[in-house]
Amino acid sequence: MAKLHPDPGTWDSFLENFMEGKVSYGSWYQHVKQWWELKHTHPVLYLFYEDIKENPKREIRKIPGFLRCSLPEETMDLIICHKTLKKMRRTP
């Protein structure tokens, strides 16, 4: 897909390289750890997939709160309606 990256090879070899941080842009774990530590000094909003699946409205509400803006309830309902994978697959 991304021609600027080397061929990932087999799934097994890619997974091994990924776990060791030997892929483009280095270790995903280090990347996440560095951003997680920035929460103490920078305004970073973390949303977690599991939390969005559990209660999408609660989690999506965090975004305008973080951005210090408002979001009409109708817009919130539209976002929740359109955020499902099933719906995204049908939307060009």
C-alpha cells in the first residue's frame, strides 16, 4: 500500500519485526509510551477503542470538552450513527 515503506514480508516476519521495533518509524511501544508521558506537560486527549465501544456518546462528548467548544446534541447523534464500521464501509 505505502510504496515508501519496504515490503513487510510474511505476517510472521512482520509481527516479529514489529515487536522488536524494527519497522518504519521504530517501536510502536516507545511511541505510545512517550505520548502517554506527555499528558503531564501537554494537553493530549486519549480515547480508547474499548471505551468508545462501551459508551460511544460518553467518549465522543470528551472531544468538544477537550477542545473547549460545544456540540449540538443532533450532531452528537449523527457522529454516533456514522461511527460504526458497518456504516463507514458503506460510506464513500
